[in-house]
Amino acid sequence: MLSTISLACRVELHFDASQLSIQTSPDNDEVRFCYRGLANDPIPQQYPLFDIDYDFEHEAYLYGDGYQMLSQTLGTPLTPVDVGRFADNSPSYRIYSSNAPKRFYNYLVISDSLGFTLFGFTSCHRFAGYFELDLSDGRSRLMAYLDGEDTCPQDWATTILESVTVLKGRNLNQLWQRYADLIEIHHPKKLALEARIPAGWSSWHVYNDDITQDKIAQNLRVMSRLNDSLEYVLIDDGYQAAMGDWLLTAPCYGRDTQYTQDIQETDCAQNDRDGREESDVKGIEGIRTTIEQIKQMGKKPAVGVSPFIAQSESQIFQSHPEWFVRDVNARLLRAEDVTYAGWRNTPWYVLDTSNTEVQEHLTRFIRVMREEWGVELFKLNACYWGALKGERFQSGITGIQAYRLGLKAIAQGAGDALLLASHAPLWPSLGLVDIMRISDDVMRDERRFEQTAKEIFLRSWQHNRLWMIDPDSATLVSLPNQATERKYYEFHRDVLLASGGVLLSGDPLMELTSFAKLSLEKLLVRQKYNQETSKFSSLNLNHAFLRLTASNDLHCIFNYQQPARDVTLTAAHPVDWFDYWSGEKLNHELTQAIEIGLETGLSSRAIITVG
């Protein structure tokens, strides 16, 4: 027996009431679902909610999000194309089979001659939601599924499932806003979104994990002379003794290696004698000294941690193997057995955040960093691993629930410090972080600049609606092992100018060129006057517009390996037109429209109006 629900947009949802043990509650544009079955059979990883008969136009264009940060899709219904390097079904991530139909997690947008249709999950408390397209047998259908993670309903704390919306409209940005409003009902935004968006410097794209106290100090000295708006100093991955031991500094980080080792050994021995946990250790000379230097310079310290994973050599793993997720055979689960192993010091093991002792550990070590060290921003790396499927302390709990419990424990320790999630499962993080990294790592490379531009622009609508966005660092200076041409750095800065969001320099500040300094200054000016993201009116991502001030409009236009072309820009009334970076005036008299040329290949322009 088939049942049908008609939404306000006149789209009909079909579900088989005789087979699915769900109760539906439609409300205008949204449908909420509740499990009502009596059986206790495990809910599979492809649990159907409904399907929609959808007549896709031949020229329809689509965008679908991925479960984790590195996965997005553009293209057509017949030829979807992965945007990033690592799709959810890639050999690295293996979230679902590479032979299965393409999945669009969280939301899917279809663009055709009638406008835009958005299919989206408006909540993610326990289950990941995704869509698939079925274009076989001459029939076009869209199916919606939940990943039940093979949990049993009688083990659940609640029978409420996730909610879904279908929205239609001709204005893409209005559609995004309506979608964000529905999401906020289920996942209220954090209050920190009212705060000023962070700007500063980050160590990762200069040194990766090869950081030392002296390297940070050198950049800090230069930073103090550059611009007062550069406030945050982010010490990223590399300072810690081991992945998992975030309060212990690696010997190679401090100035005096032997001193650092002696302190470490003394602290560890005392820790064993007192029966205290690793997270009670108050830190050692290296990282604490750096943080004190940052504060003395009037800057705000930020630290990168990977709170949900640990390597086998870490103290936390050695002391508490019972704190970690296990596989179906009760063996400790290694990340590489089910997904990407991690970027270094593998194998990674996953902390079981359904365990209250683990939650207390997370709260405790983050609180030490916040209250005793003075850290004002936490970059939470490797968040994706915190939601991996496995056997946990609490039965019936999904990886997403456990991950959210972990984020809540971290937030309790962080207090009013900002939380930036990186390499994260996006929708499982809703309502629990202040900032979300939305793209792959930037690299001083033409192809990576193009890739990350598309990734950033496709998710930039989320800025200040779900969280602040982090488009990754501004990298405008070539390094000995990583370099590209000036025109590609110009493209990269236009991407950052259009997107807005967190602005962290990823260059060695001692080696900034005049081009890099000017670019940073003008990016900071943009952020000073307007902290919103520019708006794209279509999925081709060619033209971004922002009302920068009451008398200035900003236009950013982009070519992605396309032929040279002219773009016509218009204003509401006659104005003067200037190149944003050089200040060159582009018109002789006030005009309402102007043509701007784009070069062949990867190219861009940033134009500002006055008047």
C-alpha cells in the first residue's frame, strides 16, 4: 500500500506504509519522521524514507553535498562529477561502496529552466541522511534514505528520526536562507556567531607538523608589526608529544630538548604515582611559553588538537585502552580498517565518546587549555574519525550521536572560546561548533586553487547561517617546495575576497612580499566593512556579488579553465568602477554597466563600485 504526502511546493513524497515502520508529520515545506515499528530488527545503513517521481530536464544541473569535508558533487543527473580529491565512496574513505549509486548527503540542489529545487535534511541528531537518483527503466526518481548504522530500535533513547524538506524557487540565495531557517529550528546556532570573525596567522601551511617554539616566535614578532586586525596565532598540529596527548609537548618543539624530556619524564612519573589522568598534566615549558608570548604581544592564542583520535604510543592509549571504539569482534578498531588511516602517526584509534569517562577527559583537557593556558580558539582536527561506526560503550548509539556527545563535552570545557571543526562530518556538527572548514587544504598550486575555490563557493551560503566558514589559509608567498605563478595567487586572493569568513595567513610572515602584504591589508579592509559572504545566483560559480557598504558594491568574477570572455557588470544607478586591488579607475564617466575581460584559463577579477 503506497501513501503520498504533498508538500507546499507541490512535490509529492511516496512511501510504502505497509513496509516502513515510520510515522510522518508534514508541516508546510517539511516532513518529520518517527519510528513506530514493534520489531527490533536492526535498522540498515540504507533505510528508505520516501521516493519522489522527478522529471529531470536534459539540461538540468545539480549540486550535492558529501558526508565529510572532502566530498562534493557537481554535474548533471546522468554525469555527476566529484569536486574534491576524496569522495565519500573513494578507496580512501569507503563510507559506501564505489560500485553503489552516487549518494548526495545532507542536501541536493537541482537547477533547470523552472528554477531551483532543493531536497535537504533539516536535522542530524542521530542518523546521516542522503539522497540517490534512479534514472533507470525510463523513470526518474529521487530516493531519500537514513543510515541506521544497524542499530536496534529497542536500544534507542528516542524513536524520533531526522526531518526533510523540499523547497522550490527562482532565487538560489532565498532558497538557501529558507533552508537555513528550517535547520535552525532543529539545531540553533551558537551564540558566538554574533562575534567578530577571527583573523590572524596559522602555522600549518608554513611548517606543517615541523613546528618549534622559535619558528612561532619569529612569526609572532613580525605579526605584531603588521596589522592590529591580525589577532589570532594558531599553533596547529605538531607541537604535541603524541596524537592523543594534547597537554604534553614534543621534545623537538621546545628550545631545550633535554629540559623538555626531563620535565616530561618527571610529569609522567608523578602522574603515575598520583593516579591522575593524562589530561590533568599542566603542560610543559614549550607550548606554555609560546602561549604566554602570544598573550604578552596582545594576541589571542589558538591551538590545534585532534580530540577524537590517538596513536598507539600515546599515554592515553597505553593507560586507557578501554576508552576506545571496538569492532564487531571486540578488537580495538583501527581507523585504517574501515576508512582513511589518517595523515601521520597511524594507526589511529577512536575514542569512544559514548563513555562518560571519555567525555570527562575531553572536558578536562580542553578546560586546562582554556582556563589555565588561556587558549581562545580551538581548531578541532580530524573530527570525521569521531563519528566512525563501531562497537561503543553505550548500545544503540550511533557514531553521529557519539560524535555529538564528544563535541558537547569539548564545548563544556572550552567555555567562551571558539570551536573550529576541520575535516569534519558537516551535518553531524550542526549547532555545536562556531566555525566550519569547508574545503580541502589549500596548496600553492593552480589546480588546488581551482578545486578549493569551487568547494568554498558551493558551501559559502552556510556562512553566518549555520556557522562561520573557514575557507582555509591565505597562501600568497611561494615556498622552496611549493610555488606557482603570480596570476594564480591573484585568483586565490579573489576567492578569499568573495567568500569572506575566517582569514588566517598561512605564509612565513618574515618573507611576505609587497604583493602579499597589500593583499592581506585589503582582505582585512573587506572584513572590517562587511563580514558576510558574496552571493552566487547560479551553480556555475562565475559571478559573486556583495553589497559591501551603503555606497560600494563588490563584484568578483571567475573563469575555471575557460576561454577568454567579457563579462557585463551592472549597477542600480550610474557609478564609478574600480579594480579592487590596484585602485585603477575603469570608466571615464559615471555608468550603470561596464564590460570586464577575463583571461583564458584560471583567472578572476575583483571590481568595486563607488557612488
